[in-house]
Amino acid sequence: MEILHVSAECYPMAKAGGLADVVGALPKYQRALGHISKVVMPMHRTKFLYENEWVVEHKGNFAMGAARYDFTIIREKTNKLGFDLYCVDINGLLDREKIYGYDDDANRFLAFQIAVLHWVAQWEHLPNIVHVHDHHAGLIPFMMQHCYTFRHLAAVKTVLTIHNAQYQGWMGWNEAYMLPAWDTWRWGLLEWAGTVNPLACGIKCADKVTTVSPGYMKEIKNNANGLEYLFTLEAGKCSGIINGIDYEVWNPETDGYLFHNYNLKEVDAGKAENKAVLCNDFGFDADLPLFVFIGRLVDEKAADVLPDALNKVFAEMPGLFSVLILGSGDPEIEYRLQQLQGRHIGYYNSQITYNEKLSHNMYAGADFLLMPSRVEPCGLNQLYAMRYGTMPLVRRTGGLGDTVVDFGEEGGYGICFNHASLEDIHHAMDRAVTLYDDKKTLHQLRRRMMKVQTSWEQSAQQYVDLYLSIS
């Protein structure tokens, strides 16, 4: 079976969030199962682009409204990711440093999708599955079926995976003319709530729709930024498949980013060595429990609650723990978190940036990971933390509820709470500090969480089974 993944992100080429990690790992595990799996994405100007060799696979052009664009498909030459990675270059449109955040993002991703289909349309043989990810590729199933240029692709089966239903790629009807000529009797497939909605269109037109956890599939029927009723209508083709993590990248025994490598047998000593270096770098006492937060500083992650919550816990449990924050996002949240440094010297630090190496060392050196997210379709950070023997403190939402069991329950290994509130975060951290003093139990829980199977192997097979069900 041949699968083509279409995505705005793919690690390590370009990453803004968990989407990149999924698309950078799933194809590799599908290939290990004996299938041909490829990725195509925009040619963002990133470090990976300039540090690797590329070959030109195809050149073409297309009209988009009154404009005409030339495009080039390039392929990473060495197959170093374990699968073929293709990038679409459209001069002045896709060749930018940032993945998102431009005023013309809707046009940029529409052009990307049109270019991908013009490329696929001239393949000597067609893929069995076109697997599109989020709204950036959500119009592809519609165009394959109802744009006249691509009608010979209509027999190719399509799967849409939704990594976050809050972002939908809305376009005004005044922009619909930019799609390749299409059967206007099918306008209802493009429409939702009075706009052209690429994510809604993908849900309607794809043969199967998945979310990145069963829990999130349940949640979006009640909270999907206006698409709740659509998920009810299309429930028969929707399912949730939990994400995995790439054990070749996330392995404390071989991770090249770490100060000290360790395995299951050496978890306590290995974590202590990494923690000592981390605490020395940030002026912390390595004998105290170390909490970390890693991720986007946005409301979805409940990062707006963290400043007040941490102030509360520091006030009520002074000198009992340290906190290190890594991330970036909302400028106001960034400012409030930075302001805490002057109040809690020696116990708190925030790094307002993206730093892959530091994140790996935080997973290895920390005792506890904070994830009070309001929305977490799957969550990967808690899986990385568990792999490194760091206990996740999570709010029960989406994939967090699917992957973390409270240590107070049978077979549990994490700390769970129900609300993204000061009180719940305080209570969770209080439980963690108490647990930290029980070294025997903490050791057992670390070993237990490291044994939890979170690899992509099982999830990759579930996707293959899904493809086979529609082939």
C-alpha cells in the first residue's frame, strides 16, 4: 500500500507543535510495517532545508484566481528520515521562515494544496491513500472529487486526521473563485456557518476522519468551535487513534541531547545526574522536587493560569520545590511568567524560547511535568515525560485522560485533576511534593511509567487497518 501524507509541518523539517512530531514519525513506522509512506509539505525556509541535500522531482504551474504560480517539488536526497520527504516551493508564497502567522495564510495553504494535486495528478501510478492533516490540507478530498482537473483522482481514498479542531482555515465566499474549476452544485460541501470552511469540508468529503485520541473524539462533539453538529452527522466515519512517540528519538538510553544517558534499571541515578546539571545551570537546589512546564504559552494550555497558580503554591509551600518553564506564545503570559523570577529567586526560572535540547534535558532531569491544559487533543509531552521517568501532572481532558492514570488508582503512575484552576494545580503539586519524599514509591512509579507502551507501532497498525477498511 502507498500512502501520501499531506501536512503543513513535519519534524525535523519544520515544527510548531505536535502535528510535526506525528507526521515526522508515523510514516516511518508505516514503512516498518511494509508499506510505502511519503510526506509532502510546504518548503519553509528552515535550518533543516539548508543543511540537507535536495533533488528536484517535478516542476509545474497552475492558476489560482487571476494569479498564476510556478511551483517546484523537491525531495530530501538521502531518505534520512526513514521515508521520502517532499517539499513544495512556490516563490514568494511558501518559501518563508515562519510556518503560520501571515495575513495571507489561507491563500498560501490553498496554493500548497493545489500544487500537491497537480503533482500527484501526473504520477504514473496513484497512491492508495491520501492522508491529509488538519485544515491546511482539508480541501484536498473535495478537490479530488469535484474539481474537474483532478476528477481522475476521485477513486483514491482519503483520510483526514484532526490534530486540533479549534483552527479551521475559514475563507470568505468571495475567495472561492480561487479553487480550480469545480462543480458548483457541490457548494454545500465547502460551506459551514456561512463561510468556506476547509476543516468542515474535509470532514464531509474524506472517506474516514480521525482525531488523535478517542477522548478528544468524544470531546469535540461538544466543543469543536462550531463544528459540534457536523461531528454528530458524520459520526459513522469518525474514530480516535491515540498518537505514539518515536522511540528512536525519545529514548533516554540513546538520546544525544542528554547530559547523561540512562535506562530503566538506572532511572533514579540517571535522572539524578541530569537533574544535578540542570539545577546547577538554573541555580536550583537539586535536593528539592523539580517541576517543569514545556509548551506553548497560550490559553489552550492553561498557561494563563500558571503565574497566579505558582504564586499561590510558592506562598503556601515556600522553599519546598523548584519550577522551570520553557515555551513561548502569548506576550502577556510570557511577561507575567518572567516577572515571577524576581519574586522567587533560586526556586523559579522561565526560558521564553523554543529549545529542543533543553526540552529533552528537562524531561530527563525533572521530577514532575505540569500539563493543566484546557484543550489537549492527544498530548505528546506527557508521553515523552513518562518515557523518561518523569511523572506527568495532567488535567483530565482529551488524550491526557486516555494516557495518564492517577497513581492512586490501580496500575496508575501519574497525577490527574479535573479543572484548570489555581486550587486543582495547587492540590496536584502538593500531592507531588508529598510523593517526592517517599523515594521507594516514587522509584516504583518511575519504573511503571517507563514500561507503558507509547511507541507508534500499535497506532501505525491501527491507521493501516483503517486504510484497509476503505481500500
